[in-house]
Amino acid sequence: MTKSQFPKDFLWGGATAANQIEGAFDLDGRGLATSDMTIFDEGDGSDFTFDVGQEALTEYLAHPERYNFPKRRGIDFYHRYQEDIALFAEMGFKVYRMSISWSRIFPTGEELEPNEKGLAFYDKVFDELLAHDIQPLVTLSHFDMPLHLVQTYNGFESREVIAHFVRYAEVLFKRYQHKVKLWMTFNEINMVLTSPYTCSGVISENSELSDYQLKYQATHHQFIASALAVKKCHEIIPDSRIGSMMCRLENYAESTKPADVLQTLHEDHFNYFYSDVQVKGEYPYYMTRFFQDYNIEIKMEADDLAILKDGVVDYLSLSYYMTYVMRDRGEEKPQPNGSLIATIKNQHLASSEWGWPIDPVGFRITLNRLYDRYGVPLFIAENGLGAKDVVAADGSVNDDYRIDYLSQHIEQMREAVADGVDVFGYTTWGPIDLISSSKSEMSKRYGFIYVDQDDYGNGTLARSRKKSFDWYKQVIASNGDQL
Ligand code: BGP
């Protein structure tokens, strides 16, 4: 039998995001958020609909009754958090990663005083978690910001939004300083390249900047916002740890052809850029040439570079779902791949029903590469399998495929820990079924807990334990020994 390699105090748990679970989108003073505007899309499963353009936004605002907005409903965590947290506790969670809905605290983003009802809701959630010995880990912004900031400033295109974000972060740090010691700034910050509206509140038609100029300028503003938040967090909660979070898609070269390998290196850089800045506190050398090649000029203020240096994160967290295959695209000047779904199939890997390649060994490689590059503690903020579960006549869900996926990944994480990588926690994505990010589906399920709701919002919302529930409980109880 394998002996556990995980540290005694390893943080096992699960991760969610406010916009995918809470519902109650118009209760207790909450303002409209970017995530409220994404609709359920019945397409072929290959495209991503969570980026909203101006035309769609205008239409959704004018005729909300015509559209199915699943994220506005979530899974009603707003009213059922006690039951859900009790189930997390039953599995033995040590940590619960969640996010706060910015527009619950600042409905437009521009108020000077926060909405007390919004703050009070999270007080209750944190108290409930702590009563069950579960540590909250809070993401300040998980694919979510007040819609008003998009309409007024085009999101993080504008430098003005930095101050609004930092005010929001400061309010949270002060209010929850005794309850929350673990924080993250932006969820999957590198996804701005694929999903600028979702990540940064940016709509390209509303900008005079070119596509790359806009994305990298918004990124810069988010870097500054994040670094300032890190600094505030350290000042207000000295015993806290605050990290950055990136979507890490490991890249393999399709062949040993040097041009394929070079393309892989470029793609790695386009993603490492985000963690390089947040962990090392400086712009990396390789972006200079890219910026020159595409005439990108990042507007900075005099002390921006010092702010970045001053606001480096305590740890790096990542989501890990799959790996990519890279091929030389014959471009004179490299540019980011810009697609989330792997376009070149890896013949050695099976895929999920949504075409996401399943690669547990890639997880070990990813963890080693990141630790090698940064030498800071790593936290796995997301990992999991989206699948269409079938409820048997007796109400059970026998999700052996999910158990297989997770046990193989945890095994590789254990190997990485044995390799010497400092990993201090692991939260599976969606421990309870929730609304998917990319297509606002309910039927793409990740949970150990089944939620009775379909893509159209029909169902009782009742919670029930799947087969994987007891399995994960045993994983946690054995500290990763029994997979
Ligand atoms: C990540 C997001 C999550 C989550 C997950 C799964 O990119 O941080 O919010 O949803 O992916 O993606 P999906 O819901 O599209 O299956």
C-alpha cells in the first residue's frame, strides 16, 4: 500500500464560484453582474458562449424574458448554504474555495459605502463554515464584476476600475479579517486572452484599441489591482496568505520538429506571462519582443513597476483540466493560440464528453514545471470532470468515471508531492453540481452532490449524494492514501 505523501495539514476540499451557485441575483440590493448576462446555449458543445458582445448585452437588457439565464438562478446556494456546507463537512472538507459576488457588496461598483446586506450574507456563510471546521478560501473576483463598470468604463480597459476593485477588496479584508485567512485575487487571470468580457469586463466593439492592445492593457490594470490588493491584504490581515490563480493548460509539442517545439515555447510564454508577473513582480523579457511585433504599448504610470514588485503573491494557484498539443502555425510572428478547446487531438489520451483531453500524468508534469519555475507553494484550486450523470431508478448516481478521473489525478499529484513539489491544498471543481461556466449548462456536472435541476431551471433543487461522495470522504479521511 502506498504511504501518504501529503503533509498532515494538507487542505482537501472543493471549489465553487458565486455566479455559478448563488442565484438570488436581484435580492438584498445586489446589482447586475457580468455573469448575469450569459445565456444557456444549446449549440454543439464546442463553442464558448460566456463572452458577451455589446449587441447581445443590449438585447438581453431590453428583453430579459426571452432568454434563459441559468447563472441568475444558480443552484440557490443563497438560501441553501447551510445544507450544502453540512454536506461538505460530512465529506470532511478542510477548506472551501468560494468567491464573493462583487455586485452584492458594491451594486454598481462605484458606491463609496458597501451594501450591508451583501456583507451580512457572507458573514453567515463564513460562520457556518467555521462552525464545521472548514476554512474559507475566497476568490475576490471569479468571472464576475458589476455590469455597471462594463457599461461605464468598459471594465478593466479603464484604469479607474482599479480603485473600485481595491476599495472592494479592502472592505472584504477589513470585514472578514478574523474569519478568512486564505485569499485569491482574480480567477484564471490568463483567460482574458480567450474571454475578455468574462475575465476583465471588456467588450472589444466598445474600445478604440486593437484586440491585443485592449487585452494586454486590461491585463496590466488587473495586475496592478491584484498587486494593490495583495499589499492591502498583508497590511490588514498579517497572518493571511493571498495568491494568484491561473488556468494552466500544459502544452506538448506535436512532434520533435523544432518549429513545433518553438511554437510550444511561445504558447507557454503567453500563459506563464501571467504567473511570472504575479509571482516574480516584473514583466518578463520575452514579452518585449511580442509587444514590439504587434505594436502594443502598455500605458503605465510611474510607480506601476514598483507596485508589481511590492505586491507579489504568497502562493500560486491553478486550475488543471487538460493538456494541449501545439503545432507550428507557420506564423512569422507568434501569437497566443486563443482557443480553450484543444484543436489538435492527442492520440494517447481519451477525452471528456466536452472534448477536454484527460491527462493525469500531465498534472504531475504541470506541478513540477510550475514549482521548478517559481519555487513558491502551489494550491490546486480546480480539477474535475464535467459529465452527464444519470440518476438510477432508486435515485443513486453511480459516477465511477468521476472517481476514476479524480483518483488518477490525485495519484499524480501525490507523485508530484513525492517529487518534492510543495503543494498545500487541493479543491475539486464543483463539489456540488453547479451551472457551468462556458455554456451556462446545468447538465455538465462535476459534483459529489447531485442537484435536481435541468438546463431550463426545472427541478426541485434537492441535493443527494452520488457514489463519489463516499469515495471523496475516504480520500480525505486517509489523507490521500485510499484512492
Ligand atoms: C474554469 C472556471 C470555473 C469552471 C471550470 C469548468 O475555467 O474557473 O468557473 O466553471 O472552468 O468549466 P466549465 O464550467 O465550462 O465546464
